[in-house]
Amino acid sequence: MNNYFGLFEFVMIVSLGFSLLVAVVSAVIYPFVQTKLQALAPARRANTLLLWSLAPTLVGVVFTLLSFVPSFLSLMGIVQDDCTVHDAHFHLCLIHPPLPLDSMMSWVLVAFLGIFFVVATFFFMLGLVRALKFRKILMLTSYQHARFDVRVVESKKPLAIAVGFYHMRVFISDYLLQSLSPRQLDVVLAHEQAHLNRKDALWHLVGYVFSFAHMPWLRTRLLSDMNLASEQACDEVAASKTGDRLYVANTIVFLERLFSKQQVPAHAFSIMGSNIQQRVESLLRAPVVHHPSYTFYMTTIISLLIFSLTSVSEFHHQIEHILELLTRQS
């Protein structure tokens, strides 16, 4: 009788193995490439760091799915059933699922990964609910600006934030409207609108939740670097729209003094985000143009993925052999 718990068990083991491998490799190489990433334009750097933060989870899922491609093709009747040809070794197969490991360690591992997945999903949904609730409160306590596509909040404190996920909105306090010159307001609105266009709140929540497989210190650094890159990308948009990088830098310095040490609410993005000094220094330099190595890296990644797709049969057998060795030792 087919026992699909055994299949589920080995799927979890394969996914965990790939995730840990990527996490270890990332921990080794990131300190050496972190400086080189600064050569990328902020928007591209932010996207690169998002993918890197998700790499262990993505690689674990994608490569586990790739290891099942031959079995899936057999199940669909497209190719011959591989298990009838090679009946002498362990089968990672949808048609003939393996028996579960007869050890307490395997049960503990599967239970731990299952709980971890549930907890990650819970925190992701909790983040969504909190952000949507915060956005709803702001919508109820604000009114539409007569000239700009922003909501005005009556407050005696400075406030300029982009809130939401798929449908983000910009909220600004009437105090800040009165404190800014028309040109400064253009900078603030351009920056916040850039957060909306980039869907930063959603992608940062995804990165925060699903980067759990990284080493803790590397996860913290990746998320911090991604946040800086996102803010710099929005600064670049503001500089492009206003045509004056120095004025954008001066506006950020002015706002830093105005906001003092006021914190930005969770799951919201503001021109007064973190790393003010680095953002100002970046604006005082010439904008980063297209970096050829970025194309090289992306081409390499795509080529590796294509190669993996053309070698799924051999990849499938190698995973089976590794699992067979592990099961023998256990």
C-alpha cells in the first residue's frame, strides 16, 4: 500500500537540505560581495537583495520540484515509468512513494518543519492584517487632498508615509504640509509615490517572513541592506522628477531635523526611513548607470536554471542516491 507520508517526509528532507546548502554558501560569500553590490543601481540592488533573502526558500522549493519532474512525467504517461527500469535503488516517486523512515529523528524533523511553516505563514498573515488595519484607521481619520493624490491626516506631528500592499496610499499630516515649501513637498510626494509603484511594503514583508532559512546575522544584514536600497531607489526617483539631486538631499536633511527621533510605524514606508547619512551621500554622487556585471549574473542564473531543466533526469537519480545513502546510515 502506498504510503504518502514517506513521500512527504523525504520532500521535507530534500527541501531542508537545499535550503541549508544555500544558507551556508550565502553566509560564506555575502561578506565578499556586499561591497560590490553597491555598484548596482539602487532599484536593481533592492531586487537582487530580495531574491537573495528568499534564495534558501526558493531554491529548496524549486529544486525539490525539479527532482520530481521525471516522476510527474511518468504519472502523466508522457515517459516510461522510471521505477520499473531501475528497481534496485531508492525511489523518490509519486507512483511508488517511499516508506517513511523508521526513526524518531525523522518524525521530529518533519514535525519541526511543519510547525515552522505554520508559524511563518501565521506571521505573514499577521503582518498583512496589521498593515491593513492600520491603513483602514488612517483612511477613516483622513481626507483627500484637493490637488494631490494623497490623504491628509490632521495631526500636530510631521507624518509622511506610504501604507498598504497591493493598493497602497500616501498619507501626510497637515502639520507637515504647512511646514514644507512647494518644492520640498514635490520631493516628499515623489519619494512616497515611488514606494507605491515599487510595492515596497509587500515585497519587504515577503522578504522578512520567508528569509527565515538564512543565518540570523546574515538575514538581519540582508534585510537592512534591502531597506537601504529601497529608500535610495525612491530617492533616485524623486531626484529624477525634480531634476536636482542636491535639493533632494537637502530636503531629507531638513526632514530629519523636523521629524527628530519620531519612528515610522511598522509596515509603512516614509522618506524619513533609516540610513539618512548613506542616502544623502549617495545623492551627492553621480547616479549609478547600468552595470554590465548585473546582466552577466542574471544570464548565469537563467542559464543554470535552463541547464537544470535539461538535466532533471540525472538530477532526480542523484537525489535518490543521496537519500538512499542517508536512509542506509539511519
